[in-house]
Amino acid sequence: MTEQPLFDATPITAQLATKPVGLLKFAQLAGRNMLEVIPDETLRQKYVRGPLNIHYFCDPDIITELLVGKGRYFPKAKFTKDIIGSAVGNGLILSEGDKWRSQRHRYSPLFAARNLPLLATHFAETGIEVADSLLEGHGIVDVTQMAPASTLTNISRVIFSGNEEVSAEEIRAGLKAYFEYISRISLFDLMQLPKWLPRRKWLQSNAPVTNMRNLARQVIVERRSQNREEPEDFLDLMIAALEEDFEDLETTVDNLLTFVVAGHETSANALAWGYYLLALHPRMQNRIRQEIRKITPDAPVTYEDVQHMPLLRAHIKETLRLYPSAAFFARDASDDLQIKNVTISRGDALFFPVYSLHRNEKLWDAPESYRPERFLSGKIPRGQYIPFGDGPRICLGAQYAETEIMVLMASVLRKITFSLSGSLIPRPVLTFTMRPEGPMILNARPAP
């Protein structure tokens, strides 16, 4: 594992490719860390032509045209579907065309702002538990363990609560195994080799996926039978939406697991990186803590509370700029297209290295530096900051994720001070999402 010295106040960076990467090497490297195949020129140039039919885009205008304009209905890259298809089926992440449009229409109301106050009460309960645990702890914490544990707890509360036949511990153990399974990327999938060729995954049991699908199916059927008059959590809201617009059970299972995957990974990674950045910048941490305490010193943090915390929101946005969970995504060109001086041909692979886009020196002042103030003044041009994508396929749960992160972080920060522990900080790696390469040990002590 490669690390960066602690005395350098510049946040830890990823290792990108410093020389051309051939197709076989591309697949080998991408199988363990997609960041290592992204050319480091993408940090300095807005467009890079890769090998074969690959394009790397860091030009906000081109990105906007591809995600919002003429290319907005280009399909997800085939290798993306091959990698995660077995885990999330044909839910919102991977479906296309009319099937995708009907699902998008069906589930959009779930993530409306009117539902966030209810969900925030569950997030606040978890946040209080995390803060109390840290107060009773030994003064150090691995945030790469703490952050996923808190978001798993939220998933248990807002989706799998009220299931009398399965304990919360069993649910969390099942979810952990599920996430570990889907994070293993197949070299053959990246190379887009035929599906009949054996994958390494085939030697490992797919029980984590089967078990989660069975559990999701069971929970949906059981919750429907309860027929609650008023929604109490996310699953109730989801089932209410299905009363208005029918969907077969297996597609509902696909979408439930899609929401679980997206909701857990993005929030957990943002929390871990966010705590690290605050430990690296204690003065900003103190300013954010003062903002939180001014709004809500003791009571559970509410959705309304976090609407009055602009500095905390700016910190989270800056965290997602430096460490976007969805640090890379791709589309397959389904038509020929000319944008600016770039010619795109049908079948080309369109790569969006979000990590590089967010740190591109032609787009940002001091791109490697932590400066949350950049999100307090002025508007970021469209296509330059896309932690949740853009266009018709922008992440449906962006507001959900931002609310969860803010409520959890506010609940913890008003009681806990984070500082660097002396342990080396791991670099970011990208498989299913971008996460720290190893443990991230911070001091966590009662805040004065």
C-alpha cells in the first residue's frame, strides 16, 4: 500500500496511469483499481483519446452534451452491466429505454424532499448511537469501519425494520457479505469476453447475492401484508409507490437492492473521507462544529436543522469533489456524434473520469487543495462537478445521500473531535466505488 506523509496538509491523492496502458494491462489493473488505468493527463487536459475506441472527457461542455444533450440516452457501458448485473439485476441503475423510464417515473416521488424529514429521524437515531459509542471508546477509530457500519444501520432502519423473522445483526451481516461480493471485479468482464467463459467469481459462492435477494423478497411481501396506513420508513414509501404503479416482484427486488447498494456505498465513503479531511483541517472542523451547535446543541438533528448549516454542506460538497464515490462511469455511443472538435463513432467507449474532472487544473483553482469555501460563493459551471452524474440518469438518491451524510456527520461532530493519529493515510482505490485502500485510523475524542 502506498501512502502520503502526514505532515503534508494536501489531502491524499490517487495514483493515476503515468504511461499508456494497453488493453490487457488495462483489464489487469482495472480489476483491482480502476484509477490506475485513467491517464494522469486527464488532470491537466479536458480531453484525452485513449487506446482503441476509448475517449476520456473532462470538458464540462462535452460532458453536458453527452449526459444532458444529444448523448443523454446513450446506454450504460456493457462492462458495467457485466460487473454488477448479477447483484442489482435490471433495476434503475442498469435498465434502459421504456423499462428505465417507467421505473424512474415510479420511484422519483420516493426521493422527493417531502419524504426526507421522516427518513432523517432514522439517520439522527444512528448518529446519536455513533457519537455515544465514540464517547465511550478508546480514543481512536478506523473510520473505514465506522462509516459503513453507520450507513448499514440506516439501511437496516429505513428498509429492513419491522421484520420480526430476521434480526438486525443478521441483516447487517448479510449486507456486508453482499457488498464484499459485488466489489469483486472480473478481469474477463472488463475485457468484455463472452459470458460463457469461466469467471473467478464462479469458484466462489454467490450465496451473498442469493441470500440478499431472498431476504429482500421476504421483507417486501411481509411489509405489503402489514398494509400500514402511514409510512414509517423508506420501504413503506416504496410500497406505497407500487400501489399507484404496478411492478412485478422480481423487478421490485432489483430496485430495492439497487437503492441499498447506491445508498450504502456513496454515503459510507463520503463520511470516511469527510472525517479524514476534518482531521487534516482542525480549524475548519471547529468552525463547522460551532455552526452545528448553534442550530442544535443537544436534540436529535432534523432535516430542517441541516438546511441551516451551509458550512457543513460546503464541506460535504468539497469532500465529494476530492473523493467522489462514483469516481468513474462510462457510456457506449449508440450513434455517431460530433461535439466541439471531438468525433465520436457508434460503438465508442465514452469514459467519464469524475476523479480527474473534479481535480482538473484547467477547471479549478488549487484543485488538489481542500477549500470548502469554493461552494459558498459563486456557481460551479454545469458539467464541472458531477458527483451524482447529470441529465436524465442523474442519481435519484442524491438528496437522500446528502441528507444522510449531513445528519450523521452533524450528530457526531458536535460531540467528537477528530485528529490525525500518526497512522499513515491510505490512498483512494476504485472498484465498485472509490474508497480508502486500507484502514484510516483517526483520534476521536470528546469535543471541548
